[in-house]
Amino acid sequence: MVLEKLGNSLKNTLSNIAKAIFVDDKLINDLVKDIQKSLLQADVNVKLVFDLTSKIKSRISKEETPAGLTKKEHLLNIVYGELVFFLGGEGNKIDIKVRPFRIMLVGLFGAGKTTTAGKLARFYSKRGYKTCLVGLDVHRPAAMSQLEQTAKRINVPSFTDSTSKDALKAYEKFESEIKDFEVIIIDTAGRDALSAGLISEIEALNKKIMPEERLLVISADIGQAAQKQAEQFNASCGITGIIATKMDGTAKAGGALSSCAVTGSPIKFIGVGEKIDDIEEFRPKNFVGRMLGMGDLEALLEKAKEAMTEEQAEDLGKRFLKGEFTLLDLYEQMEAMSKMGPLTKIVDMIPGFGQLKLPKEALQTQEGKLGKWKIAMQSMTEQELEEPDSLEAERIERISKGSGISQGEIRELVKQYRQSKKMVKLLKGHGDMGKMMKKLGGKMPKL
């Protein structure tokens, strides 16, 4: 999970509020101290931390609790609202309004521009846009081959010229070929520092290309130094937004996010892993919700839509709500989940599940079991998949021999199926999960 330590720390703080009998000055002071400690440990600037917690404390003391909310709920809403505002408020989604829509990536050497270019191309091509990649990092030969390989892997055209040492001429060479694409992702060169040569090259490219978006790619592991980079690039090149990479593996990400937010340069995407699909639009509300264990339904639905057709999801969702699913449905569910990404990331998106503090090791073990269960199901007959209660000792022994999966693991699968069915009956029409499924109209796979 992105900012895992900060998320766990804040979840513990909110858990203490939920358990408290009274909302008094002591609880509020403890809450403020816990938030300060959590944010400082995440490398957020001291002044920003104290400004944020002062606002939280001021609102708690001055605001009347709205009708229909308890004082604790109001307290949680204030914390959530201020954290969202702190990280950019409503967010700044990129709308593809013109064709072609050109996105030029800038940044220092080592920030991950070329990798991010590939991720962005994948992001937009998956959403139906005719997308291409253009390599203008003429000073680093490896950048061209890296871009070409990525483009082949995601089935997107790439335009590179490894013989040219002039970025402007390289772009002019491909100008007529790329004009029919809907989204054009342009990778530019980086330097170890923001030098006059780099500024001059970016300014010339910017004048020629006139991109709709000029995005600064910045590595989250630089922490608070992100603010200085954002300000320098903005002054020199007029950036329209930021992509923060390496969000999943650094304690300094909190510093980078908050530092960028205060520059007035909105964060538009975040890189949350090494895989080609590990990039997300930065929506502060969803991001904070996930950190606090409230889930992120929007991202979950997006992944669900990529995993199966709407008809499949709707049919499976209806059966799930009725409690009529079989092992075949369970198999479909596992197939969909494997396409949606690692279980450790999916769980954070499900409302309420993030607060359960499920150990990462346990989720990874469960992921391994899912793979074995799928193999076991491939050795079952159609009748056994449709009628799991028919799986007695003799059949389990046959399936075990055919699949190479132990009898114990197959029994565990049957047990899991029965528990899932029982859980559905308990949840049907009750609690948050029931409400959530009804709200979604059955248009997502059960998890």
C-alpha cells in the first residue's frame, strides 16, 4: 500500500477515537499529537504539520456537531476533510478534450520518466485512446531501447531515433506520423540538476510541441526536496502538474506529496509499484480514504471493469446477492481478482477492510492458496463445480491425484466456499457490504 506506515499510524489514531467513551479535551489533544507524530514520521514539513493540526483543533473547538452525526463522527469527518484539503482538495484529473492530446514529461535524471511514459501509454490505451510514445531523450541511448521494449510489451507504437542528438529535430522527423493519434506521450531528457542546457532544450520543445500537459515526474523518495524541484521546473518550464513515482516504497512519500501540494502544482498521477499497470490518477479524497481504511470504491470499480465484461459482472453480482453462487462462480471471481492486481492492494480499496489490519503476510499466503485452488478446480467435473456439496472423500482423492493439489487444500477450498455462502446470507440486506453491493447494482465482482 502507498504510505503504508502513515496509513497504519493514522488508522490506529482513528481507532482510538472510535473506542473512546467521551470526546473531551484529552482525547482531542491526544488525537492532534498522534497526527503530528504520524505526519512527521512520513517526512512532512514541520510547519505544514503544525498548520494542519492547528486547523483541525480550531474546527473541533468552534464547530457545532451537525444534526444526525455523533461528536466522534464529526471529529473523524474533520480529520478526513482537512487531510484531503492538505493534499490538494478535489484533485486535478486530466480531461482529453482535444485530438491529438500531447503530454510531455520533464524531470531530473533517475526520476523514472521513461518508465512513467510507458505506464501512461498503457493507462490511456486501456481506456480506448489511440496512443503512441515518442522518445526524445537523445542523450541517454538506453532510454530509446527501454521505450521501444515497453511499447512492444503494451502493444503501443513508439517513435524513436537513436542516431539523432537533437531532440527538436527528432520530434520534427515524426511530426507527420503521430498527428493522427489521440494521445501522444513524449519522453524528454533529464539531468542531474536543473541546468541551463536542460531548461533551454525543454523550452525549445515546449514551443514547438505546444503540449496540452507538461508533467514533472518526481521521485517520492526525495521527500521535502520535491518542493524545490517543483518550484524550479514551474518557473522555468511552466509545468501543469506532477507525477509522483515510487510511492509504494519510501517513508518520504508524505513529504513529497505535501511539498508538491503547497507549490500550487497539482499532483495528477502517482506511481504505486513497479508493474506497468501500477499508476493511478491522484484523487486526494480516494487516497486519504484508502489510507484511513475507508476504502476506494472508485478505483475498485475501475479495476473490476477491466477484469470482466459488464454482463459477466452483473450476472455474477446478482447471484452473489442472492447467495446462489457455485464453485464455477468462485472460479470466475478468482480469475477476475487475479487480473485486478495483488490482494494486498485490492483489500485497501474495499470499504471497511482496511481497518481490519489484515497482516500482509496472511494476504500473500491467501494469494498463494487462490492459485492452487484454481488448479484443483480445473480437475473437477462440471457437476462437482455446480454442486460443491457432492465433494466427498472419494472425489477429493481423485481431484487431488489429477491436479497435484493435496487433499487438505481441496477440503480447505470446499470449506472456504461454504463459509463464503454462509457469509453472504448474513450480509444480504444488512451492513455496509450489503448496502455497497446494492449501490453498485451488482456491477462488480464480489471480493
